[in-house]
Amino acid sequence: METRYNHKEIESKWLENWNEQENFKPSNMGAEHFSIVIPPPNVTGALHLGHALNNTIQDILIRYNRKLGKNTLWIPGTDHAGIATQAVVEKRLLQEEKKTRHDLGREELVKRIWKWKDEYEARITNQLKSLGASCDWSKQRFTLDPICAKAVRYAFFNLFKKGLIYRGKRLVNWDTHLRTAVADDEIYHETVKGHFWTFKYPLADGSGYIPVATTRPETILGDTAVAVHPEDERYKKFIGKTLLVPFVNREIPVIADAVLVDMDFGTGSVKVTPAHDPNDYETGLRHKLPMLNILNEDGSLNENAGEFKGLKGEKARAAVVEGLEKQGLLLKVEDHEMQIGKSDRPKTVIEPYLSDQWFVKMDALAERAMQAVESGEVKFTPARYAKNYLNWLGEKRDWCISRQLWWGHQIPIWYASARPNINRSDIHCCQTENGDWLLCSLEEDLDENSIEGLKLVRDPDVLDTWFSSALWPHSTMGWPGETDDLKNFYPTSVLVTARDIISLWVARMVIFSQENMGEIPFSNVYINPTILDGSGRRMSKSHGNGVDPLDIIEKYGADSLRFVMCSVCTENQEARLPVKKEKLEDGREINVSEKFEIGRNFGNKLWNAARFLKPYITDIGHGTLDMGQEKSGKSENRGYRGSDNLEDKWILSKLNTVVKETQAALENYRFSEYASLIYHFVWDDLCSRYLEIKKGEISKESSALLSHSLYTVLDLLHPIMPFITEELNAILFPNSERVILREWPSADESLINAEIEKQFEEIFAIVEAIRSVRGRYSIAPAQKIAAVVHTAVNLESCKSMITDLSGLSSFEFGENLPKPAFSANAVISGGEVFVPLEGILNKETEIARLKKEIEKAESFIVSLNKKLSNENFVKGAPAAIIEGEHQKLATQRDIVEKCKAALEELFT
RNA sequence: GGGCAAUUAGCUCAGCUGGUUCAGAGCGUCUGCCUUACAAGCAGAAUGUCAGCGGUUCGAAUCCGUUAUUGCCCACCA
């Protein structure tokens, strides 16, 4: 074995091994199932550390449950991410070929996107595999593949048939660049400096005007009313009168509306543009106003804008303002900060736009999904995120599911030229609110002449990406087929995801599962923290601050990456991860971070412990651990009881504690705690203490116990660090089952002994006291020193341990030994340690130290006394606490007494 | 505007049910060590008004209120 753990060949070796043995496939049919579906990463780009975190957690859960003997399945896959992916490809098309999608046409563009998808799906898959994700790769899915497409068809058809999907003209967020509707949640708002223009809205009879203010003057052209507050004395007289829209001279009414108008804001009068503003739209509905669309799909003004037709954006605005000024209608211009909506993907301005769209009626669906969480059937961890879910669903807003894109599931709807007269169970017909006849086809794509006597035209729109994502847990398992996977693995056990898609995705999966499967898709939702970069921004593909996990894996190894990801997974909602660039020998530049050294160093520590112990290992994989220990019978090596040595009992107590606590941590999604428990057990208890005690001379008995401990550690650590644990297992216990499949250890509670642990700590305190003296006088380890301990405890059995660990030339203990001259002292529980240092001892150093210690203890005594003389404390606090305080007081008094004595001696 | 969170050592963060097992870890810093597993290591050490203010309590980093700063989510005023 090399002195340093080298992850490179080892990782690929085990990936191959697990793969060959098909260990990632379900292997325990009939047992209780444990299944997860991956949150499918978008094929817009490669994965970053946020995904690494998310997938590490899933893999930890999968590997842990696999070791528990459950029938385990983790389904991998990717998401087509409609708008995002199309935007990325279109952007590249423009950059590299100076072409738009219209130059290519639908078919060709979609072909290009598929190519992109293939490339990124491969990259993503490779990233996940490198991470060690134990997904069943034979079941990998893509949201646009035929299996998922079928599910989408069925889900759509069923909802349509039930009347839960409808088509209507609605005001939507219109992306003028991509020429598609986008969802509310695909938009972000940006504060920009704009202006607030006040102008005269002339009365049709020429008798005057109403002053109206706006931030978007070009929308004047689409005004169909001006609203004032019904109680507003200034404007009451105008209500019902008619105004003339400047430039186009359309007549519009003055209406009274208390909802829209705030008397105290601006001029107290509002122009109403129902086709281009959400609030105005609502107002338009209330007053049955015409909805006048003044925009083309690309955002330019259309023929309704008269002389301004063809102008776009800022130009249109400037032209309208100029026109108003020329006509003497402009009253004033003020600076004004406002929020404008921009599309998530290419950062283009979003216009509210009236268009025909498809919607899902959310009312009843949302209600049922809320109940699943309210009743506790679906449980969030951390629990606070349930609020997030409930608040969003509570709004019950209808879901706009159509997108005017080319990349996605095309809506299975055909417009018929006349009223269809067919009777087929796989085709459902209905009439829309504006009288069109529609056909929805369950299985087959209809062509123009599929139905006799009708001309059919397919709806060009595709579905919102989240429509297929919402089906993910059951579509991946083959719904609507009655598959074995659904039978064996549905509902899934837990969903591990990020908090920003609780509403977009989690809520909709619950809805669709309830609708299609009649049950919830998962009973637990674990929300993992968000990874932020060094400056506190969320790591994401669109920010461009993503760090490729492969960089980290290359430099530190996948195990290190996983260990740190697990450590970072606390109940907090974010985790900051500063990275820096580093140039490799081959000239490539990768991201590195000293954070990952924790994992790497830990792996190395374990590696070296194993390397050291290798010659002494008892291969307990075959039950050759014959040290006279009892066997629990459950598993060949478990239940080892060790000898009567204090340190042996101590390490067994610690070992069984860590087994118990790691399991509890895992069961409660306390990943950071899990990592920390195993880390400190290995490093502090097993290596720094137990191994150091034993390493001078390793007896047969010691080797058995060390083997047992190490063997168990490999099991406990495997879910976090699968590669190194598997490798070490192969080296140390070549005859045992591989760690991936081997049974998870169970704690023997009878070996957990607090009294033993306390005794051990007290004795170890002697070692630490002597080491501290060494440190104080910079005595090299090679230089042996003597020590005398005043204590009533018989330390005979611990003599060699104390001698070895403290580098002693002689060691005496007893109750009535004389104090050695020129000695440094240290107070321990029930005694005192003396280290004679003739010729080395520095009086000033000791005096200063003792004074400081006395001072510290005395101030502690003061606060303890204060507490204990407080009647309310004595009355109110539990007896155990009070007793504890008394003991502390005794200890502190002992320290003061002994230190004072030592001080006195120094002065004589 | 509504909601969720954060503020603890120079940095990144733990600290679940209030009680010096609670003031911690890793990194960094200082001192001494290539001690026969590990310098990616060993031994020792230093470092904090637990953001401010108020309250509850015998007792608060921990519970409540409030202020400040920061981040995220949701909704948005012409």
C-alpha cells in the first residue's frame, strides 16, 4: 500500500466492479422497498456542485438502505427543460451561424436541440457516474423519451376529458424574443430607472381633459378606458363621459373603479389597457371593456397603433412621448424607479400579452394536494418548507401549460374544420369558449385527413416543461402501463430536492400522482441546502458560477467531494463554498477549494490506519474472529465483546455508540451530523487514542478488536465514501462480501457504558496533563520525562498506556507519595499529576500559569456560589442539576487548593 | 408589501429537547516534533460582549418581542 491514498485508479476500478456485478439494480426482491427518482437535471448544461450535493445525499440514502437489506431502486434521468434548452441552442445558433430558428424551421431546430441534448445528457451521466451515484442506469429516462411521452399523453387526455384542461384567451407573460408565453415563475423582476409621464387625456367633447400618469406611454394606444375612484371629488363629474385616445382618436369611457384606483397615488386617475397589463386586464373583465391588442408577437406595435405601427420597445415609447409633446398634451416628466419583468433565460423584457393559451384548472387539484401535506401523509424535512408548499398551492391559480416553443411535448390537440362526429374512446372532442371544435387524441398523432369529413390542424404549442416533470415519479416507472416497477417501487420513499422548486415541481408531482395513481408520489421530501459561491450567490447554470464536480473529483477524489457535501448538509438553507482557480500541469484550469481537503485528509487518515493495521488484521469476513467473544448470531462479526482492558471496553462502547448515533442521524436526515460522528470516531477515538495506545505491541486480541472496529467503520462510512471503503475492504478483508452489499451494522447497546467512558477520560486526562507540560517547555518527544500521580485509583493496568502516550522514563502513582521537587503540577479528577523538571522548570512560567488557573477557578466558584445561594435556583432547578453544580464547586475548590499549594512551594 | 432564513473565533460553519458534557469543529495562526500508519501527519497553545436592545425564566447562544444588516422565495401600484 502506498503512503498516500490515491483515488484515481481506485475509483474507476470500483465503478467498473459495481457495474459488472449489477449492484445498482434492485437486488432484494420481496423485501421492503426503498426507491428514489432523481430530480432530473436540465440538459441545458453540465452539473455543478449544487447537483453534486443533491445527488450525494440521494446516493447516501440509497446505499444506506441497500445495506439495510431493502429492495432499492434509484432511477436516473434528465429533463428537456423546454424554454431553457431551446433558448440556449437558439442563442448559440445566432452566435455561431447568425441564424434564427425561423431560418431553420421547426424540424431542423428540434434536430439541433436533440443533438445538444445528447451531448449534455452524456456529460451529465458521466458526472453522476463519476460521483459514484448508484443509480440503476438501465432505467435511465429523459422527459421527452417515448416512455415519458406516453405518460404525458395519458395525463393530458384524462384531464382534458374531465374538463380540467381548457383553452382561453388570457393575459400571459410574453417573451418577445422567443415569442412564447412564459410562466410567472420563469420571470424575475428587475428594478430599472424609468420615467413617470403625466399627460392630458382630452374629453371627446373638447371641454377639457383628465390628467393621467403612466410609466408606459406607448400603451396609450391600447387604452379602452380611463378609471377614476368613485369617491374622488376631482373626477366624479367625468364618470360616464367619453375621452379621445390621442393619435388614434378612439372614443373610450371614463369608468369608476375602486379596486384599481388609489386616489392618493399619482394623478388619481389610471389609463386602462386590458390587453397589456394584469391589473387592467382584471379591470377590463369587471367592466366588460374591449381588449385591444396593440402588439405583434415580436413586441412591435401592430396596426392598432396607427402611425406608430412597426415601432418597438424604447423607440415606440420615445415616439409616443414626442407625439404627445407636439400635441401639447404632455404635462410633466418625473424620474421613477420601477420593476420590469424579464425572462429568466435570455434576459429579454416580458410584455403582458393577450393570447390563446391552455390552462389546467387548479382549484380541486390544489386542494387535494394541500391535504396530503396538512394530514402529514407527505412530510417535509426541514418541516418549515411545508409552509412554502401550502402557501403556493393555496392561491389555486390556474396553470398556463402551453408554450409557443418547438422543443417539448406538442399538445395532443387538433382543431377540426367542423363539428366532429366520432365515437372513439381514444379521441375526445369538445368546443372551446370561442366556438372552435377540438379533438384530443390519446395515442396516435393525427394527420390532416385522419378523420373522414374533417380537416384537422394540430395545435403548434408544446407543454410547459413542468407538465412532464410533474409525472416523473410514475412516468419513469412506466405509467400508464401496469408495470412491475410501479408494483414494486411506487410510491417512492423520499424526494431529495432544492427549495426553489417546491412549488414548481414538488407540489405538481403530488397533484399528478394523486390524479393518476390515486396516491401520493413520496412520503418524505428532504430539502437540501442551496450551494452558494464565495460571494454568496446561488450556484446555478444561468449565473455562470457553477463549479464542475469533475474538477473537484479530479483533484480531491469523489469520496472527498461526497464527504464535504454531506458535512455541509445541515438544517440551514444555504452553504457557502468559496472556490479558486488552479492551473494544472497540462495547462487546464480547474476550480479548487481547500474545503475539500477535509475529505481528502480524512480518507488519507483512514487509509494509513488501514495500512498500518494490515499485517495484524484478522479476516473477520469469514468469522475467524475467535477471541472468545460472544456472537450475536445476526452477522458473523457483530457482537464482539473484547477483553477486560479498560481501553478495549472503552473503544467498544465508543464504537457501538457511533453505530447507534450514525443510524439515528441518517434516519432523521441529519447528514452533517452523520459525517461528523464517523469522522471524529475514526480520527479521535480510533486513531489518536486507541491505535496510539495499542500500536507499540499489537496482541492477537488487540488485532481482533481493531479489525472488528475497522470493519464496522467501513460499513458506517460506505454511504458517504464508497470508493475508499470498498478498496480498503478488499485489501484488509479479501474474503468478505463487498461493502456495498454487506449488512449494515447494528449497535449492541449492552456494550455502551458511560461509566467506562468516564473512567477512561479520567485516565486519559493524566496523559494530556503530562503532554501539556511537555508543550509548555518544548520538550521533544524523544526526550523522556518522569511523572508522579497522586491518586487513590490503581493505575497498574494503565501504566504502559500512560507511559507510552506521554513519553515517560518513569511513572509512579499512589496516595501518599512525596511531591517531587521542581515539578510542574496539574490537577486531575481526584488527584494531581507532578512532572519533575529539575533544571528545566521556570519559576516565572509556573507562577504565571498557576495564578491564571487559580483566577479562572475562583471566578467560576463565585458564579457557582451565586447560583447555589439563589433560593429560587435551589427551589426551582432539578435535583440532578443542583448536585452537578455542587460537584463542579468541589472540583474548582480542589483546583484552587492544589494550585495554591503548588504556588507556595515555588516560593519556598 | 407577504413569507422563510442568516448574523457564534481571522475564514467556512456546528450547536436538535434552555442548565460549564455549551461556548465547539475544520481551516488558518503560534510553539515543538520527519516519535518505527499518516507532514494530506503528531503533540501542545492562543483566539469569541454567541449582531444590538428589551422580555420570559432560578438559569438564555438556545424561547419571545424589537432594531439593524444580509440572502432567498412569493406578490406587485398606474
